[in-house]
Amino acid sequence: MCSDRIRSVTRTASAGDFRTEFEKDYQRIISSASFRRLQDKTQVFPLDKSDFIRTRLTHSLEVANFARSIGRMIGTRIISEGIDEEFTESTRDDICSVLECAGLLHDIGNPPFGHFGEDAIRDWFRKNLPLMEYRGGRLIDALSAQQIQDFYNFEGNTQALRVVTKLHFMVDEHGMNLTKALLATIMKYPVSSVEISYDKHDPERDIAHKKMGYFAADREVYEDVQSACGTNGRRHPLAFALEAADDIAYRTADIEDAVKKGLLDVNVLIRNIKSRIDAAREKAIGKQQVSTAEKLLGKLENYYKRAIDNDYENPQLYAVQNWVIRVQGVLLTCAVDSFMDNYDSIMAGTYRKELLADTPGSLILDVLGDVAYTYAFMSEPILKLEVAADSIFDFLLTRLVNALTYYDTDQWKMHACAVDTKMIGLISPSFMQVYKIHSKDAPDNERLYLRLLLATDYVSGMTDSYARRLYRELKGID
């Protein structure tokens, strides 16, 4: 594990400070404003008033816990099975620390209003960018293919790399100044926006190419991290463990939260699991997956029966809360077994699948995802809130991009109106400072690209409540 600092920046150790570099990463993360803002960012249910529904913060804590557990189990097996003589207990502790920090960071770049926020940003640029003018021509003609695709394929995961390496302006332009091993771990997709290539029907598809992993503006950071960690365009091995932890956390949590909200009935969940088991058995595929799903189904039915027999106040919630803990344990074991079964190809950078794919737990994992999508993500309350959120994104991005298009150019005074100046004044001073550092002496088209990124940086950093409040204030609603 490489513990060099990003861009070779070093910190001066204090006397008697025996923390590892990875432990210092942890403390920098949890003390950051970007991390604290996750408490007011949606996981699934935007602006929910219940204390029981998960936010990005509670989800990130769960992912950090699962990721650390996966790391410890993998490390213990590497040692006990004698797979790598150079792998020690100290190495195991290090990967646990990296994975825990990666879990805390993995959603730090996500915009407000859940995954819909990413869709809204992508949709705005796809709809508006081709129509915009710049210096007498089309704006997109002033941008490179990668710069254009960066906005068309905007990703919260990609934004996370910007947040921790640039936008978190602590003492300089190097962000939180985190270890390169940690940065490589959160970089789940080590390709640019013009290298995305993922067909779910292609058996040779590579999960690392499913989405973009870095913006054109951050290519230097990307290349530095890849070179330092020896990944060279491939996924860091720990990225597979982080992804599995995230999948386990959100698939199980979404089901639990849907039941809490009264959107999903346990009997519906049971019927869906039975239906998928029957379909798999009829096709005579996935015997291990079917067996695991049957055992877990039996556990759910038993928990529910026990709750009814004991006259519990909320038997459905009792059953699901106990059941998801059981499911999580099974899936964690599946992730570890998969990592060890594919250890050589993962370390060589040739493993192409998600860690939980084709494991005994993959059937139940798929069912949970499908049920959550149908009964939570497509529920009427969520759809209404997403339509409202779309109005917020459309208004804020339109105002910001219009204001930023000619900002810092020789035509600013010609095009700017009073409102544009006020919109610029709303942007975080630290974000403006980062723009000034990286746009200095850059050609005009590069500065234009950085100004458009400034708009997405600002919007992505907003919490749900702030975005809604700002929208209402600027619209004169309140």
C-alpha cells in the first residue's frame, strides 16, 4: 500500500505522533465539512422528516463498517493460508484503515436528492449544452470531446475525487491531502468519459469501464495516483471490496427503509423471492444461488411468524430488521470468498466482474435490488419529490452556467447582468480560489471548461435543504 501524499506533498510529523498515515486520513475525513454535509443528503428518501430513514452520512458509516470487515476477513485469510509471505498483520490493519476511510468517502461527491441528482445534472447538460453560444459560435465547439462527455456522464463518484483532491481547500490546492492508496480505492472506474464501454449483455464486459472515474481537469491527479500505486489504468484491488460493501449496505438498507415507510409489505417481499427462486429452478441455473436464497427466505418467514406469534407491535419491521442482518452476514462472506477465489486475477488487474457477481448470494442480492426499485424508487412519494428536485436543478444550473459562461473573460462586462454578478457572489470562496489556481495562464477553452465545472462543483456540494432553500429564496417563494 502506497502512503505517499498526493502530488508528493508531505506532512511534518509531530513529536510523539504515532498514527499511521491512514489513521491521519480518517481524522481528516471526519473533521471535514464535506463529510458533515452528508447528514443532509438523501440516500433514497429526499427531505424525509423521520429520524429512522438513512441519509448519505449513515449509509457511508455502514459502508465503512462493512468495508473494514471485508478487509479484515480477507487479510486474515491471506495470512492464515500463506498466500503472500510479505503480507503481515500490519498490512491487514492498513487495508482495513484504507477501506474504512474509502467507505466514508465513497459518496462525498454526490449531489443533493440522491442518485436522481446525478441524472438531473447529466440531463441538464445534454439538453442545454448543444444550444448554448460562446464567442459567436457554438459553446460545445470550444470544448474537447472529453470535456463535453464529462458533463454528459457526470458521476458523484468522479466528483468525490475532485472534492478530496482539490475542492476541500484546507491549506493548499491539494484538497484533503490523502494517501494515494485511499484515492486509488475510491476510484472505482479508472477510465475517462470517452472510454466508457459497458454492455451488460457482453460476457467480456469490464466493470471498471462502466462509468467514468475522473474529469479531464483531474487527469494529472489520476495519472499520479495510478502510477504511484502501480495500477496503471486498472482497478485497485481494494476497489472491489469497497464496491461490495456499498452493494451490501444499500441493497439491504433500501428494503428496510421501504418497510419503515410503509411502501413495502413483507408478504410482497416473500412472494418476490419465491418467484425468483422458482424461475431460477425452472431454468436449472444457479443451484448454489437458489439454495442460499431458499435458506434466507426460510429465515424471513420464521422471523415474521415469530413476531406475529409474540404479538409484536410492528411484526413486519421486526422481521425485516433481523433478516437484513442475516443477509448482510451471508453477503459479506460471499464477497470475501469471491476475493480469495479470484485473488490472482484481482491482483493482476484482469478481473472484470463485480465481487458479488455469480456468488451464492447473487440471486438474493438481485431480488433486493429489483424489489427496492419497484416499491421504493418508483413509489409515488419519491417520484413527486424527484419531479420537484428537477425544477431545483434546472433553475440553479441555468442561472449558474449563464453567469459563469463569460466570467473571467474580456467579454464579461458585455454579457453580464446584475443577477449574474450576484450568482457568482453566491459560490463558495474556496471553490472560486480553486478555479483561479487551476485556470491561471490556461487557454480560453480550458478556462471555459473549468467555469462549467465550477457550476457542477457548487451544486454538487449543496445539501438537500440548502438547495431547496436557495431555490425558494431566489424564486421569491419565501
